[in-house]
Amino acid sequence: LAKTTQPISMDSYEGQEVNITCSHNNIATNDYITWYQQFPSQGPRFIIQGYKTKVTNEVASLFIPADRKSSTLSLPRVSLSDTAVYYCLVGDYNNNDMRFGAGTRLTVKP
Amino acid sequence: DSGVTQTPKHLITATGQRVTLRCSPRSGDLSVYWYQQSLDQGLQFLIQYYNGEERAKGNILERFSAQQFPDLHSELNLSSLELGDSALYFCASSATGTGFEKLFFGSGTQLSVL
């Protein structure tokens, strides 16, 4: 199981782009990278998943370099409602153990 | 709405007691995961079931047990409760329980042990 490392916390201001990086040096060939968002007192919510290069959806973009040892979640033009904890997970179809790390606590200020 | 239903939403009980938390997965999902989240421990994976069978076990205490029934709903049983068991308990489901599947979380059960 690839271990992930993320910053504990980040601060930003409304309207800015936020980039949260996750390190996963031991990522395996078959591993995918998945990001979740959790608001206080709510269950985590899937944001985005990728394997390599770049993935974009209506909420975020995920950038994965060629060596795949890290990934960056990019949130464009954040608002106060993006204040949440963001988790990076790495796993493949053989990994049945879905452990969440400490996540990154993003605080968006007005 | 994730489609995962957890009951009850809140539970207040005393030390030494036993409680049961219930989870109904999304329609069609075969796998259920249980997580515990307390203020100082973050989101801790407890256990996973797939189609009635235990598939993975995390940091689940011996005082805790779970099962998944033929209709795929799951129950988490917590016994001999201690103050430190006070936490938010989440259930999640996924289609087949593989590592890269999207997990859908319920809204949680807030357990308070007094």
C-alpha cells in the first residue's frame, strides 16, 4: 500500500487557485490516485481520480507527473465553501484496504 | 445525497453499554466500509465487507464487531463502550470493493458515550 504525504494545512483567499500536493513515492504500476473532500460532520466526497498526466472535471484538476511519485489537486478560484479537509488516496484493484491519511485542512478566507 | 443511509444519526449512551449502528449501501453496491472519526484520530478505517464476507480489517477493536447481511445492509456493533469511543462513525459503499473504486459515504452516526 503506497503511503501518502500531504501538508497538514493550507490557507487561501477567495478567488485564488489552490494547489495541494500529495507525495506517494512508492506508488505501484497499477495504482490510481484519488482525492476526496470532507466538510465538517459530513462523510468524505469523491472529487477526482487519475492515473497519469492530467484529469479535469467540473470541480477540480489533477496533475500527475510522468514518474507518478506525486500528484497535485488544483482547485480553481476557491470560495469560502471550499473550506474542507482534502484527502489523497492511492490504490489499485487489489487494494481492499481504503485507509485515509490525515488529509490537508484547507481554509479559505474572505 | 450519496445514496448510503446510516441510522441512527445520533446516539447517546453510557459507558459499558452496547450499541448497534446500521448502514444501507447504495443500490447495487456490494461492498461496505466502516470508519471511525474522532477529533484527535482523524478518519480511521475499521473494516470492510464484500457481499457478506469480511474483506479487509483495519484498526477495529475487539469490542467492536460488524457483519453484512444477505440484503447487503451492514451493522457495526460496539460493546463495553468507553468514553474514548465517542466519535462519528461513517459507513461507505462501493460497487465491488476494489481499491480504485469511488467510495460513497453516508452522513454518519454521532456516538456520544457519557
